[in-house]
Amino acid sequence: MKFAFVTCVQIGLSCMEAIYDVNGSLDLIISIPDEKAKKKSGRIYVDDFAEKHNIPVVKSNHVNDAVVVEAIKAHNIDWLFIIGWSQIASEEVIETPNIGAIGAHPTLLPVGRGRAAIPWAIIKGLDKTGVSFFKMDVGVDTGLILRQEEVPIQPTETALTLYNKVNTAHETLIKKLFIDLQNNNVEGKVQDESKATYWEGRKPKDGELSETMSVNQVDRLVRATTKPYPGAFIIRGDKKIIIWKGNMSQEKIESNVYHEIILNDGFFYATNYEVTDATPAK
């Protein structure tokens, strides 16, 4: 059985390392050129890992480029993992491996198909999310579920703490799934379309705070967009206040250390923030 991996982010690297933790191996890694997407959240470079394990690497601007399809064929790949990859794989790429392609999504599919799964889970005030590994088809996050694991969300969860939990869940799941794949012992479960929801992509400008929001809304947005994401912010004249951490309060706090946001139902005090010039967020 031959396996290939497509990734350019930390969750993908963690999954590849997990495969070797269970004495598995990869026959090909596909990533993007070093100069591309340098500011992408969680961006990693696969070269050291590939050299350590003597794995050939192909770097392409897009997963659907002919060089990717040719590499999958040349290495006679049975299963292709595509994890932590924002580009949508074409039907040709999905069908090129001998058996299939496998994706992972950080929600309990079919809930939360789409993008920005970690921020949305916090913004929506969910008490749990999860990770789903699925056999890819031409839809977006619609394929047969191969394995899932729940991830609890605490009331004070931040994007970083949830990212770390999701990363660990990926590692746990792929170890179990990889062994099943090697033993031809994996069955897919059809997703329940009646429970499907779609979450839209998010841009830095979506992190803008408003004094018309509730205290809870501000708190969730700050926790959901903190590092490694661009951060929630509020515009004060010609200044942009980027807020990485803060506290809700029902009472006014007299302090020059915090940045205060006055809301209809209380106050929010930024305890970790930075001030920059107010340039338009794209």
C-alpha cells in the first residue's frame, strides 16, 4: 500500500509525524513553493521532514496542476491525504490514486462544512466541535465519513487553545485510520444531509468590533480571532486597536492599563492589545 500527503500547514505536518509514530510511511509529499503563502496561518515547510524520512517532494502552485497528477501516477499512490489545504482538489486529482483521496475537516461533519471552522465554532458559542476524516468526492466536505472524534470547547476557549486540541485530535485519528487503511479495514458512513450546515470563509475585516455588539459577542470574537489569526479590532479615529485578549465586566474599571470598550450590556477590557494606524482591513 502506497500513501502520499498534500499539505503546507502544521496540522498536516503533525499528521505525517503521527503516521511515522505508528511505523507507517509515505511515498510522496506534495506542497507549495517556499515563496508562496508565507503568512498563511500555521504555514510550514516539508523539506526537513521529507529529508529525514527519504520521501520525494513535489512543489506546485496548485494541487490540480498536471505535475501533481503525474507524480501521483508515477509513484503508484493508493491513498492520497489532502489535509490543511485551502485549494479545492479537482475530480481528476481525487480519482488519480488507485483507491481514493482522504480529507480532514475540523468539525463534526456534516455540521460546519466550508471554511474558518475553528473561529466559527467559538463565535457560534458551541460547546463542542470535532475532527472528521472522510473519503473525498467532488463536493466540499461531503464524502463518506471514515473516522470522527469530538473536541470539547470550554467557555474561555481561544483560537490557539482550540487549534491545539484540533491538532491533537488529527494525530489521534490518523494513527487509527492509517492502520485501518493498511489492513483494508475501513468502511465509510454516508453523511446525513438533513443535518448539514455551511460556514463561510472569514477575512481580517470580519474581526472588526462594534459598540453595538453585546459583551458576549465581543468576547467570542476576540477569543475566536486571536493568534494565530489576525485578531479582533476596533477603530478609534485614525488608530486601529488590535485586541488579543481581554475580560468581560458588568462594572466600569478605572485603569489606564486596559483598553475599554463600552457596550450596551456591560464593558469589555482589553488586557493584551496593540495600537496601529487605521488602514483598511481587506
